[in-house]
Amino acid sequence: MKAIILSIAISIAMLFACGSKKAEADQVISFKVTGNCDMCKKTIEGSLKDLNAVSSAVWNKETKIIEVAYVSAEISEVEIHNAIARSGYDTEKVKADDVAYEGLHSCCQYERTLHN
């Protein structure tokens, strides 16, 4: 009985390990995302972390530019912008919802100049 339970547990673990693998990116884009600090960096990059089609996302606090590597057959550039905007940050193409923006920590609330 213990062997059966162990076998099932190993099978489930392998299934989750295989299912969470990121696809290999075929496209890299860079664009502006407004933010202020290291907490912003964590949230902006984290907004794309769970998207299997995104293999990497790195936001530069000084330049306000994010570089995203992704699989273009699985996700569009607009969907990437929307995911970031849902976390409260304005991108070049999508303005964050006011409620999401207001939910940011006070040090993360930036001057909203991208979309007037």
C-alpha cells in the first residue's frame, strides 16, 4: 500500500514539474513601464511570472524599461501590457485601472504621465 501511495505521489510531482516548465521564447520586446522602486520592480516582473508563455521579464528601475522574452504563438504583446497594467502599473500602451493604481503602496505611486 505504501508503495502505491509513493508511486502516485511521485507521478503527481512529475506532472506538476513538467507542467510548470516555461516554453522557449522566440520574441523579445522592450517598452516603458512607469514605477519607482525595488518594490515596483518585484511587482512589475511578478505580474508576468505565472504566464507560461513568458520566459523572462526584467524591469530597469533607472530607465523604466522592461525587457520581456516570450513565445509569440502563445501570448500577444498587448496581453503582456494588460498583465502588467492589472498589477497597477502604466505601460506605453495600457493605462492601469485607477483602483489597481491606488492599491499600490504609497512609495510605488508614480506620476501618471504616460496616459493623460
